[in-house]
Amino acid sequence: MTHQHTIEGVTCSGCVNTVTERLSKLPEITSVEVNKEDKRITLSMTSHVTLDSLQEALGGKESKYQISLSKSEEHDEAKVKSCCSVTPKENHTHKPKFNIPAGKYYCPMYCEGDKMYDKPGDCPVCGMDLVKQPELVVKTQYTCPMHPEVISDTPGNCPKCGMDLVPMQPKDTEEDKTYQQLWHKMKIASLFTIPVFIISMSEMIPNNPLYQIMDLEKRNWVQLILTIPVVFYACWMFFERAWRSIVNWNLNMFTLIGIGTGVAFLFSIAGLVFPDAFPDEFKSHSGTVHLYFEATVVVLTLVLLGQLLEAKAHSKTSGAIKELLKLAPSEATIVVDGVDKRVSIHDIQKGDILRVKPGEKVAVDGTITDGRATIDESMITGEPIPVEKAVADKVSSGTINGTTSFLMVAEKVGAETLLSQIVQMVSDASRSRAPIQNLVDKISRYFVPIVVGISIITFIIWWQFGPDPKLTYALVNAIAVLIIACPCALGLATPMSVMVGVGKGAKLGVLIKNAEAIEKMDKIDVLITDKTGTLTEGKPSVEKVVVQQGDEKEVLGKIAALNQQSEHPLAKAVVAFAMSKAAVLQNVANFESITGKGVKGVVDNEVVLLGNKELLKQEGIQNFETIEKAVVTEQKQGKTVSYIAVNHKVIGYVTITDAIKKTSVEAIQELKHQGVEVIMLTGDNENTAKSVAAELQVSDFKANCLPQDKLEYIKKLQIQGKVVAMAGDGINDAPALAQSDIGIAMGTGTDVAIESAKITLVKGDLVGIVKAKNLSHAVMRNIKQNLFFAFIYNTIGIPLAAGVLFPYFGILLSPMIAALAMSFSSVSVIANALRLRNIKI
């Protein structure tokens, strides 16, 4: 079950992480999603948890974080003093986060923001078909191939014939249903439109055989009869949308289509029934009024064709989500008491042992407990080369096993898996709005009234100054102006590109949190990057431990015991080294982690320190020049060195190496080639930082950086007008990631770093930043192409329809040609956006 509540006191990403961590400790809570902008928290739970229990988990009634029942109320705009080190940016305006639940319907142009509907229909603002949010977790059902009426939620045997049940084929998506309905109406419309068009155009054929069958007046009545099914059945929805748009004063494309074709249809009926009421200017040489039944049905049918093609294209824009959903297998093999049992993935629990056979997809996230494997992770990381896995290595859902079999323990299931998180992030980001969309919205707001005004002016000018028959020319050109204008091409230009671009990024292992990140990533001037885990492999190893006083193995046991309390990669390296040397780890008291400096604690009644020179200075330790010379020598070789101090006396040091990623140099050079400064900010010492910076050829570097130093450095660059991206993977990077214009987290890093970032690189490789930069550039270029096409189309098309070329070249644009152009304008925008699926990044 899922509940939404109001949460107060959450002011930054650090607060989000704190609330998430505290509530996740409750055994009933399976997932926590905090939206600090809307002061909303969404909790998924196995059983109901009372508000009092939730508040107690947050620290009780005296806690800064207060949770209450969700209700509509005015948000208190008073500033809440933050308890965290993340400083919000000045003049920051929060963008709405569209959170459409699965199975709900929304407008693809986001006319009403995050407003959603329970049933399919039309957007009341723009009139477009509402789109269904895909089901992000698909429940597989099983049926018997011999008895399709047998349906089960779990695999097994048919109760009637005993055959194995097989997974049911997925039902048609909402886009498919919409397409089928439109296709049916298109066939009806075409069936009646083609005869009307032939009858109308037959007047141009010499010795027309139709003249022998019926006279002109009878042919006009036949056109009316054939037009009725097109107007009142196949295309009646256009008039309904037009009427709603006028009543609600949400003028849109269907307003123009409804007015234009409606006027032509009613004029034709009046001309057919009451010909004597019209002046001679409206009549042909035979005395009948010029009728526009063919213009009405052809225009409506062409608009319907445009809607049909648009529905087909819409299904492709969300194809990335559908393809990601297909990666998850429907079944898995669970090992119970040594016996293999086939179950639905929805029945897998944490701690279950699974057997993954050759060629199978990994069902959930977990760790290999027995065997080896070659895993194809290309669908998650975008890298085509399979990865070797052994015992204790992590595997992710959706990845494909090679030719061996292995056992794994399930650690993350359901919505917690990496694949589920990727699907959710892609879904959320594809519905977000880019800042450039705000300009489009302002223009679209005035577009339809301006077009109607131009149409009226066109009618007046042709009526007053046009050639005979003046009123006929005035009516035809005014209708053409209404029909050729297409505000939907403007409205679709941005969201279609964003949706396809985000999906493309997911395939490349680049997860984009929202559309704003795409736009800003294209503009970055500076990339700030951490060293450990970002530029380096993030798998440090102890090269040696030098102890000048005392027993080396005993000292190693003390510092390893101290580091057991820390999650830092360097700490893990020390513990691993001590275990390999069979050192004895003792109990630790008064442990303390000093961010950016090291660790401290009491081991065997002795105060033990392990850290950098800044830690020693903080503790008032001096006179370690002899050891310092050896340390500096190591540091100049690009190694990280930590001092060992016992009872305020330096007795040795630990040398740790962390190999630079092979791709880091190539990625940095490519970014510099694109005009991006690459600056390394690291908590490591000056000598080590200088060595690494020289090898990587970064633009600049700064050593001995604490989290606050990184934060202040980014602020200074932003004051200078720079657009700054920050790449990091640790908790100490979270403040800088939040402050930067674009935070880029390594997917191999900590959850808080990922939470603070706008872009996450699944593989945790700097090459991913190059991909993100190239992708953002391609998406923004695609958006600009769409906007240019939409603007230039309307800028040229409307004057042409108004007849500006007639005085010079005698050229007029008929309403039918205008309808054809209008219909394909929206389709062209979507087709251009779909090109992003095939670009090479």
C-alpha cells in the first residue's frame, strides 16, 4: 500500500536523506520518496503505519521534521533555518515536478501541469488526446494454452488438463487502442471523402459522364449526404473539442479547425437550401452557389490523418520506457532446501537464494554467493563488453547471464532494484519541463486569438479590395488562414524531444533527473570533479604500512579496528589489508570520523589517529619531520598517505594507491576540446593532487578541500557567471552537487550523492559525462530545430493562406492544401524528435 503525507522541515537534499534513512528503518516501510518542493512524502509499506509511529521514527514531537495527513493548504513561505551544510542557491525558483501515477492520464503538452485524469479523453486546454502513464511494474499473469479461460497470478499447472501455464501476452497499450480507434474512423472518413472529392473535381473534366447521370443540383445534394458521416461521426470529435475550447476560452488548434470547417459546412448547406438568399458574387455561371462540401470533408479527413500519424508516433516516443520494462523477466528460479522452484519475480523476498541459468536475465539486485559469470550489462550501463563476475560481486536486475550458472542472494526487490529506479527516473524526467518551454507557452497563449484576428482581417481585405467574386475569395482565404495555423507544432516541440532524449540517455547509462538538467548541461563552462572514485577506480589498496615504533602487526590491527567503523573507501582498503595479514582487530571506543581529515578513537586504552596532516594539526601533534619526508616522497608519486599516531605521537604511515581510470584522460581531453574547463577538487594532499593533475592534464586543481571548500569554490565560479557542473560520488560531495548548476553523481557512489545530483552515470565513468554533454547538445539542437520549424511554418504559411502572393503571382492556397500542411506539421515535429533515438553519442 502507498500513502502520501505532508512533511515539514525538509529544506535541502541532506534533510531528504535524513528523513529517508530514519523512516526506512521501520520494517513495514519498503520505499520512501520525499518531494521537498511540494512538502510531500510518499511511503510504500507492507502494512499500515500510524502517523504517531512515523513521527516517532523522525525523532518525536520535538523533531525538526513534522509529518501530518496530506491536505490542500497554503504553503508557509517563511524561510526555515537549515540544519545541513548545503546552502541553497539564491534566487532559486522551483520547477514543478510532474508525478503522474501509473495508469493515470495526462496531456502530452502538460497544459495543466501535473493534473491527471482517471479515464481517457481530450485535454480541456489544447484538445489533444490524453496519454496514459505506463505501468512501471507489470504484473504477469499465466494462462493455459488449451484453456484460455484459466488465468492465474502464479505459474503452475492447469487445473483442467494439467499442462504448464504460460505467461499471457501483454494487452494492447493505450496508444495502440487510440491508434485503432482513429484508424477505424479514418477508413470511414476516406470511404465518404473520396467520392465527394471526385464529384467536386469532376467539373474540371471535359464531357464529364456524371453530367449524363445527374445535374449539378443533384450532385450537390449527393455531396451533402456523403459529407454527413464524415462530419457527424468520423470527425465529430474535432467540433466537440472546438466547442469546449471556446466555452472554456482555452483556444487551440481545434478552435481553428472547428471554426474553419464549420463555417464552410454551414455555408454550403445554406447555399444549397437557400440559393436565392445569396448575392450573385457567390454563384456560378449556372446560377448555383459555390459550395465547399469537398473542402470540409477533405480538410477534416486530412486532420484526422494527422491525428492518426501522431498517435502512432506518440507510442514510439515512450518506447524507451517500454523497452526498459521488457528487460525485467517475469519468472525466476528460487532455491528452497536445495530444490529449484520456478516463481514469479513478484514473489521474491530479500534474502532468497536464486539460481541464474545460462542466457537468463537476472531477476533482482543481489550478490553472487556461488559460481562465476560473464554478465552483459549493456542494457544498464550502455557498454557492450560483458563483465566478469565472481563471488561477492554485485549483479543487477535486467542484465543477462552468459554461459555459466551461478547462485545469488536477493538484496533489492521490486521498486528497490536498479532497473526499477531507472524506469522511474526516465518516466519522471520524460514528463518534466525545460526552461525553454516557458517562452513557447507565452507565445502559444496568444497564438490562436492572433490567428483568428488575421483571419478576420483577411476576410475584410479580400471583401473590400479583392477581385470578383469578392465574397467567395474572402471566405476561402479566411478559412485557409484558420486551418493552416498549427499551435500544436509549437507545443509539442519541446516535450517530444525531451521524452525521446531521456530515453536515449537511459540506454547509454546516463540517467537524467529532469529536462532542466538537459538544457543546463549543454551550457556548462566548468566541470568540477572529485578524485577518488571519479577520476580514479575508487578501489584503493594498501601498498605498504611503515611503522617506526612498535610491532607492525599490532599497529595494523589497531588502525584496522578503527577503520572498521568507517565507510570510506580508504578505510575499507586498510581493513582488507589487515585481514590479509591476519592482524587481530580489537574493540574501539569513542570513535569519531572527522570529515576530510581522518578517523580517531580509543583502542586498547590508547588514542589512535589515522589521517592526513590537517588531522595532526587539529590534534596539536608536532615534530614528525623525519616521517614527513618519506610521506612527501610517496605523495609525489601520486599515492595517498595517511599518518598513524598513537597517544599524540606519529609512529608511521600507510601508503594507499588508487589507479586512475583508463578513460579519464580521454574524457578530460574531449571536454576541454568542447570548451569546458576541468578542475579537480580533492581532499587529498597537495603533492598527490599535483601528480594526478599532471597525469590527467586537468585545467586546474585544488588540494586539501573539505566539503565546505568545494561548496565555496563553486559559488565563486557561479558569481563569475560560469555554468558549473560537479561530478562526485561520496557523501562529502553532496553539498557541492546540490550547489552546482548540474550535479553529476557516479552510479557506483553513495545514495545521498545520487539524490543530490541532476544526472547519474550508471557505470560511474567520466566518459559518461562526455555522453551526457553530447546528448544534451543533441536534444537542445533538436528542440531548436522543432521550434524553428514550427515558427517558420506558421510565419510563412499564414501569410500564404491569406493570399499575399496573389497580387504578384496569382497564387492562392486552398483550404485543402492548408489542412494537409497543418496535419503534417505536428507529425514532422514528432518525427524529428524521434531521430534522437538513432543518433550516435
